[in-house]
Amino acid sequence: AQSVTQLDSQVPVFEEAPVELRCNYSSSVSVYLFWYVQYPNQGLQLLLKYLSGSTLVKGINGFEAEFNKSQTSFHLRKPSVHISDTAEYFCAVSYGGATNKLIFGTGTLLAVQP
Amino acid sequence: NAGVTQTPKFRILKIGQSMTLQCTQDMNHNYMYWYRQDPGMGLKLIYYSVGAGITDKGEVPNGYNVSRSTTEDFPLRLELAAPSQTSVYFCASRESLTGGDEKLFFGSGTQLSVL
């Protein structure tokens, strides 16, 4: 079955430290990959996406993610986090290019502490 | 730009009551979606629409109904509210682009409690 796994429900990190949020998906021939961010009491916003081409994708707010087909992963990284990065981060996968089949992970709460 | 607007932001219902969650977008998007978000469960697709007059079930449609009479509006109806429908509901939309550009625009959500 098609699925997205975010193993870490919560990631605490100190301000200015690097962070990696993990995302793995079930293997498929054609996938599109996304990271969305949800700030408190708000809807989700697109952070970055991988559709094709370079496997390293850069998004807003200094985040980047790398598509690794052999490991079926799309981990999100930031070299130095800020307090304002505290939010819930959702990985999402579209199988076969159809948003009607957009599957979200369970989310990872990034908690940045001073 | 208003984007995707949801009303109400909060609502408490008694078991068996009915209500409609409103969603409207001003971006002329053909595709619209309703998701529910439960703690630790991510987002689950309830219903979606690919254009006015066309709707289809998502992953968790039971207990809900939708309609799409205009491009702008996509209301979600709960006919007989149950405690299991306590959740945060998000409406989203996107353009019907080819090439897989799947950027969804989300509303700010409706927090619903059924007691």
C-alpha cells in the first residue's frame, strides 16, 4: 500500500543548531514529493517540492530536502534553525502525479528552544 | 488576496446536530479538497472536486456530504454529528496544471467539537 512515514513525532532542538526531519515513502515508479509547514492555528503552507531534475531541492526560509530514490527518502534539513521555525512539518507524496492521491505523513513537531 | 477562506473558525455541536462548513476561494482554482486533521494522524482526505458539478469521495467520506455548484464554493455538510467527527477541518484548492505541480493552498481551518 502507498504510504508516507515520518518516524519522529517531535524533534526538540536548540536555536542555531542544525536539524533533519525524516520522511520515507513506499516505493513507486513515479512520485512527487512535498514538505508542508503548519504554524500554530494556521493552515498548511508549501515549503518545497520535488517533481523531477536535481535531487536537492531548496525551499523557503532556508530549508532544503534531498530526494533519495534508492532509500525512498525525502529528508528535510536546515543548517541553523530559529525560534520562528517552531511548527508542525508534514511530508506528502503524490503517486503517479495525481493530487487526488496526495498522501500526508503524520507530521513532525519541530520545537526550537532558546 | 483572500485565498482560501473557511468559516466558522470554531464550532461546538451536540450529537445528532447538523451543520455546514463553508469554504470559498478567489483564485479561480478548479480543484478543491476537504481534509480532516486528527492528532498524530496527519491529514485525511474526505472529499474532493475537480470542477463545478463534479465531486468524489476521498479516504474518509462517511458521515459527510459535499456539493460544488460554483467554482468558488465547496461546502462540507455534516448531517448527524458524531463524537468521531471531532477534528480540525481544512479546505484546500489548487490549479489544474499539468506536469504535477501540486501546490495546495489551505484555509486556516475549522475546529469542530461534537459533544
